[in-house]
Amino acid sequence: MHRFLLGGLAALVMVGVGLFWLQGRAAVEAGAPPPEIEATDVPEELPSADVGDRVGPEPPVATELTREQRRFGRYDRDSDGRITRHEMLSTRTSGFQRLDTDGNNLLTFEEWAATTVDRFEYADVDGNDWLTPEEFARTAPPRPKPKAKCRC
């Protein structure tokens, strides 16, 4: 039993000595002078280019979008200013559970597409199979009612 204790103590002492030795080397290396730079390594002039009358492109301008414009942009995948039926249906994958009409915890494509198609047809007022930003605004979820203020 004593041999194990002495062996463990000896191992700890050796680890401690090794740590002190490494810290001592690090202190010596940190205090060492920086290497000298020879004059042949430093260029005499900085390189430059003659650009003449050239002017670079203007930086893009960020515009503030309304909440409805940002929402329209998320649905309008090809950025053509209108939402097709395919674009409208592609974003509905997260709502499967809400759309399960028969309550069997299985959402068929028909259950999913029926609600989305009905919503698209409700929004498409002129019936041309694409939504303008004004028509798309009809698909917005209802705003929550403000909470009643406390009578404290």
C-alpha cells in the first residue's frame, strides 16, 4: 500500500517540477529581444497604382422595408414582384399539424394543400393565379388584440 502512495506522490512531484521548468522557459523567451530586421528586407517606397479618373462603384443603399414588404419578400422566391401558387405552397411545410383536419395525426397532401389553396384563392381577388403585394396582404395572420390595461 505504501508503494502506491509513494509512487503517486513521486508522479505529482515530477509533474510539478515539469510545470515550473516550462514556466521558467516561457518567461525567458518572453523577455528575449526581438529579431533584428536587416535594411535589405524593407522596401524604400510603398507600391502605388495610378488610377487616373476612375471611380469605384457606389455602395448599395439599404432601404427600410415595412413588415408586409419583408413578408412578401420571403414568399416571393424568384423576386419577380408576384407570388405564384407554387411559391405560396412551398412555405407552408411548418404548419402541417395545424392543418390536420381529420385529427389522425397524419397530414396528407390533400389536407395540407386544401387549406393553402383556399387561402391563395381568397387572396387572389382578380383570379389571375398570382398575387400582387396588395392581394398578398390579405393572407397576413390576424394581429393579436392588445392586452387590457391594469386598473391599479
